[in-house]
Amino acid sequence: MSLLRRDRLAGVHDDLVRMVERAAEMCPQDIVVLEGVRSYERQQELYAKGASRTLNSKHLTGRAIDLAPMLDEDGDGKREVSWHWPHYRELAKYVKRAAVELDIDVEWGGDWKSFPDGPHWQLQGGKS
Ligand SMILES: [Zn+2]
């Protein structure tokens, strides 16, 4: 389906952009980019609120991206961002398939044991 809010891909690492574009082609639902590159000020805010656990996020360097599935969950005929784990697991299948196909070494926040982060995807390695 479609990839929504592509404007949020500005400054994001090319591998992540290619991966999410390929995933959107295969995924039966639309995918929305929630966040790409994050300023240090915003990272500090999120950290202060407890919404992020690090000041050294890969979002700062364009090596992370937050994605969400778009579904009509309330049945009003319009799709909205889903916050439900089964939808993120479903989306993750397509993103992982795209990553394998394109040989991109990526990590899904949803696989983290201690504080799983369903929308979050980041490249392995790199400075941060
Ligand atoms: Zn993230």
C-alpha cells in the first residue's frame, strides 16, 4: 500500500528509506512515518518525560525511524494510527522481509526485551 508522511523521511539514512518504501509496497496496510530525524532539543524533552531512555538516540543521526500501521479501528470509515501490538507485529513482518531482501542490517524496537518500542526501527552499527 502507500507510505504516508514521506516528508518526515528528510535526512533519514538512505537504507532506512529504501527499506520502508519496499515494506510499504508489500504491506496490505498503509504505513505512516511517525518520526525520522529528531533534534537534540526534542530528544532532551522526550528523555525528561521518560518517553525515551537515552540522550544518544539513533534518531539524532538519521539512523532510526518510527513507523505505524494505519487502520480504521473505530469503523468511522477513516484510518487512524494503530497503537496495538498485533498490528505492529504484522507490520514488522513486512519491514523485516524488506530488510532481508535489501540486505539491510536493522533492529526492531519491538524485539527489545526490557522496553519494547513497537514503532521504532534502527540501523545496526554506526556512531550512535
Ligand atoms: Zn524511535
